[in-house]
Amino acid sequence: MGRVLYLDCFSGASGDMVIGALLDAGLPFDALEAALGSLALDDECRVEVERVDRSGVAATKFTVVERAPETGHRHRHLSGIRKLVDRAALGDQTKARANRLFTRLAEAEAEIHQMPVEKVHLHEVGALDSIVDIVGGVFALEWFGAERVVASPINVGSGTVECEHGTLPVPAPATTALVAGAPIYAAGPPGEKLTPTGALLLTEFATEYGDLPPMQVSQIGYGAGTRNPKGHPNVLRVLVGETATAADTERIVVVECEVDDMDPRLFGVLMERLYAAGAVEVFYTAVQMKKNRPGTLVTVLAPPAVRQAVADVLFRDSTTIGLRWSEMTRDLLQRSLVPVVTPFGEIRCKVARRGDAVMNVSPEFDDCVRQADAHDVSVKAVQAAAVQAYRAGTTEKE
């Protein structure tokens, strides 16, 4: 069994709809509020949640309220948004993902307007509400710890939309670029149903698209959009549950190369870009090469579908002039993230199982560091408390 999250985009998606649906499905608002508070935007905006009706469907509406809306939107460049995210008290993975989404948007806008990425003004998505939607959406989706995220084909809408650049067709050019490769369609009343923030979050987290997979549903959430057209519920539905797999195995490709002439500082950049290309594991091993030269063996594990993307990164960002690859099957333990309550606050534990037997319990390191700093104790003390809490059954959910 593994946790699966299904995003039903029958009425499109936006960043606030994603967050609203996940709050409706069980994400604690105070956890989200604390994560967003670390962006240090309290003087500029606040976030609100309310229950609303969307054409007969009860849903949760997440809203970002600017404290001084009369001053207009403040549009930021990519560098400014990165600084905002990097200084936040979020996990490294969350920050890296959020920055990757803003970079994808900037690159799409740069391509459309034929200008350098660093010169792009992120208009709608550079505004406060969209920054909060993207960072909050990443935090919310990661909080559920789903091993598998599936999205339905996406209803993008039709007609035209008014934006910074005038009247544009739906889906807008940037949105269209962001969903390249994903299944889309148009249905219902004219209007924009998929926004850039929704497109970014869906394509970042969804590993597959299609009908509802076989699953045992434990939580259901509805996130409301702003508009309320009669007869067409403007909501995003999320279903969270467990799915059974026939066998805990998967096909994986192993890509390797050796280098002995690369600036050591480049290895960090190479690893980041390999993960961005879809690698699931990257590691380096010291080796002895021809002519008695010390070198580094670069090993990358990745899904077969992204082998070419991994190869492109290796040739572009390392000094290798050749690589080798092989495809094989690997066995996996079933994994899930289980929040536990400790004297230092909530900690997520990664629980690995083989059948019904728990094989390993590992507290999330970023959670432990954050709570250790907050309570002025050692990280290992928080780790021990988290494992003890799991063994004692002090869990909020599983």
C-alpha cells in the first residue's frame, strides 16, 4: 500500500484552488500559515480561509488579502523572488521546488517575449498573491507525503482573458507553454479555468495523468475558485488514499560516467540539475582512473522515460565525453510520511514497510532541525523523541 493523491481538474485549477482543496482534505491551516509566515510578507498581506458554496458544492476558499491594495501590484524579477524564498524557514526541498517553478515561469515568459530571463517582469505571478499561492501550494502538496500524484486531464477553459499584456486567448501563452505534454481540453462556460500557478503546481507534482486510479479513499477536499458560474461548480477536487500495487518493484535506468578533470565546485550544480531532470538518486564515488589519476564516478538512477534528459545534463554540465547506461528492476519498501506529536511539536516520520511489517522509521531531518532550533535542543534529541512517539502510537494520522 502507498499513499496516492488524485487531482480532479474538471473545472481547471489555480494555486488558491489547490491550497483550498488540500486544506479541505486535512492540511492544518496553522501549519500552512506558519510556513507562509516565514516569507516575511506579513506587512504586505494576510491569508484567509472560509467555507463557500460553488453551485451547490461546499468548498474551502483560500484567499490572499493585500494590506494596501490601493498601491497596486508589486511586480518582482526572478532574482527578487528567489531571495524571498531562500530566506524563508522552509525545508530545502520545498525552497528548491518553489524556485524551480518560478524559474520555469520566467523561462516561459522570456521565450514568449523574446527577452533575457533576468529581464522578465513576472507580472501576475510576481504579485504577492501568486507568490503565496506557489510557495503555499508546494508546501501543501509535500505535506501529504504522497508517493504517487495523479491528475485528470485538465479543463483549461476557452474564450479570452484580460491580463497585463492585453486581451489574450485562453489558455494564455505562458499557461499553454507550462502544460506542454499534459492532456488538456476545453469544456463549460467560456473563461480561464487554468491559471499559470495551477499549471505550475500540476505539472511539477503530477507523475501521470488519467482516470481515477484504484484506491481506498480516506480524505476528500474541494478547493473553490473565485468565480461562481451557475450550474458549473468552480472547484478543484482532491482525493487522498491508499493504493495497492501488484509488486513493490519498478524499472530503473542506471547512467554512469567517470570524470577526472572537472572543477570540484561544479559537482553541486551538476547534482541539482540531474535531480531537476528527473533523477531519483545521484551519488559520487572516488575512483582511480587511467594514468593513476584520481577521479569521480558519477552514478544516476532515473526512470527510463527521462534517460535522455539525464544524458543531456551530463554532457552539458560535466566534462565527460561518454557515458554508459543499463536498465534493471529494483525492489522497494512501501513508504509513507506519518506525522507524530512530540514534546517539541509535530514531526513527520518516513515509515518503510514490507507488507504489514515496519522495517524502518526515519524522522524527516528538516522537521527535526526546525524544532530543535525553536526549542534550543539538539537535533538528535528531537529525532529520538519522534521515533519514541511513533513507537508509542502518538500519531495524528497515517
